[in-house]
Amino acid sequence: MKTIPVKEENFLSQIQYLAHMFGWRVAHFRPARTKYGWRTAIAGDGAGFPDICMVKGKRIIFAELKSETGKVHPNQQQWLDALSTTGKVEVYLWRPSQFDDIVEVLREE
């Protein structure tokens, strides 16, 4: 059976929809096109910040979303590592093939 590739932006939409379905608050900071190219309005050490942040009750999730073949850039990995080290938030690198697992994570109370 042939698999249809899922673009990261479509995957993001799926995750946002799913999170809202399970009662999560969701934040995603999307880039905007400027005369200098695509830019995301974020200050400080924002480069590589995870794609999505979700909060529900006492749980906070940061997730980097990638296509099946998407590569994690070093600044993205630095953010994932820094957040993981706190031990206070859940940190994930999610790909479309993990959709069933993602459903279970977001369904958990």
C-alpha cells in the first residue's frame, strides 16, 4: 500500500484540530512574509522554538512536527533538549506515522 506524504503544515492543522477536540489550549507562532523573506515575530532565542505548545490542566506539551523525511535543525534540537531537561513539561518530536500514538498522548488526562 502506497503512503501519501503529509506536508508539515497539514500535519500541524491535524494536530491542532485533535488537540482542540480533546480540550487543549494550543499556541503556534506562524511566520509571515516580509520584504526580507519569511519571518516569525519572536524575540530572544526564538529560532528553533517548537512548532506547537499545548496546555491542559497540569500538563504542558511542546512538540516539534516534522514530515516523515523532515530533518531536525540543530537549534530545534537545542530547544527540545533544554525543555526536556526541566522535567516539568512533555516534549515530543512527532511525525505523521505516529498519529495513533499522538491521539493517545492527547487523550490522556
